[in-house]
Amino acid sequence: MARAIWYVRPGVAEMRTTPLSVPSEGTALVRTLFSGISRGTERLVLSGAVPDAEKVRMRAPLQEGEFPFPVKYGYCAVGVVEAGPPEMIGRTVFCLHPHQDHFIAPLSMLVPVPDGIPARRATLAANMETALNAVWDSGAGPADRIVIVGAGIVGLMVTALAARIPGGDVTVIDLAEERRPLVESFGARFATAPSADSAGADVVFHTSVSAAGLNAAIASAGMEGTVVEMSWYGDREVPALLGGAFHSQRLKLVSSQVGQVSAGHRPRWTYRRRMEAALRLLADDRLDALVAADIAFDDAPNELPRILGPGASGLAPVIRY
């Protein structure tokens, strides 16, 4: 038997036991070390706010149950293979699996974590994959002026990538002054509001999941610039200021979502190749600051409603098994 976290009604999570079978050919048994909490997505799941029209697309790859409840959700697990092919035994792997202490998964879904990347940091792989896909969607290139609105985990992952682009001029806008050291550690500029440094941007990424953030992103884009909307609002309506300079400046508003490989890479890149690339991109010690806090698996049912509650702030912790 394994133990797993289920979201059972709005604002309530509980621990349930799950039977495990013996691994069959093509699968492996994994003992989980850490699993990452996707604050934005899991907040929607825990609140029961997944729109009916999105229930199929919102399914996690190895999810059990159906929206709205009860549902076993999550997609940022890192663990050690304990049974399966001999060459996999003892390997640390990443898997898109819900929060569970042991699980069996297809070998095709187990992506080895590169040597030198700690298991805790590897929980960021799904976030890095999202950020990588968004950078591809944006078309950002060398020497571009790039603005990121929202310094949550995804926004900071985009910052880490954008700051590596040669000659890039990167500004991050967020209301939380405490994010300044993180932003500056990646070599980007921090601001609490749009300014001359962020005006006229070639590319703007929006990750704050707020109308104010989206409109700040639109206002930061330069003539014929691109605004990449990465926020997931669930069933909420979002007032966007598409009058004024939006049309006269011929701005492009692009949706980026990780469920599909970016169109420009799709003919050559598989999901696995993209995930392998995301894991390699985690070879940066500065990223450890994004996963500095953790909660014990046994405490998670009580802690998750607080972490995912309305208005809860801070970078989401990981679950420690």
C-alpha cells in the first residue's frame, strides 16, 4: 500500500491509501523523495474551480479521480527507482505524478535527473519546462528588452532563462519587494511598478494571474511587441485594456501553455526531449532559493489548504517524504 494526498472538497485535502501492484514489464516502482506544489494550478483544483470545458485538458498525466472532487493531483515528483529494469535501480528520476510516497509509473514517464542536480531542485522541472516553452513561444532573442510581470516561481524561472540570453536587458515587475534579491541574483533588474526601464519592451511575459498584472504587461510592450500570457485564470473573467495604444502599437497577445510543445519546435521536439532539456537547465545553484522551504508529507493534508488558500503569498514549498 502507498499513501497519497487527495483533494476531496473545496479547501480540504486528506491522506488516503492506494494499493500498489508488482511492477510489470515497462514500469518501475519509485520511492518519492520530494514533490513540488504548483501553487496556481493546485489552488484552482483545491478550490474546485476547474472549468467544465477544461476538465480534460487539466488532467494531470497520472491523475486519479475526476474534477471537481475527489481527485489525486500533482505533477512534480522526484524519487528513487526501487524496482524495475536493473539499469534503473537506484536512479533518481522525475515523473509527472501526484503527491504519493511510492508509485508505479511507465518507464517512458521516468526521466533521469542529471548528476549534480539535487532531488529537491529537480522538483522545479515542470516549472522550467513551462518557462522554456514560453521563451520559445515569445521569440525572444539576443539584445532584446525583456520584461517579466510577476515574480512567482514560473516568473522567476522565465527570468533565469531570459537573463541567459546574450545582451538581454531584463526587468522583473512585482509588488513583493522581498523578491528583489532573487531577481537580482539572476542578473535582472527589479521594480515594483512599470518604469522607463521597462517601457518599450520587445517581449513581455505575464505570470501574475491578475488583471492589473496583465495590463501592466500590455503597457510595457513597445511598438509591435509581444505580450506572452502565461497565467491560468480558471473560470474567472479578466478585464484587459485592449483599447488605447494596444491597437495603434499593433501589439501581439500570445497565450503560452505547456500542454503542447511550442509550434516552432513541435516538428522536432518530443515532450520527453523538452523535459530532458528542462532538467539540464536546472544546473544552476541559484535556483535552490526557489525551493528553500519544505513541509513533511504527513503534515501536507493540513498545510496544503493554508498554502493554497486565497491570498496566500510566498513561493510554494515542496513536500518532503
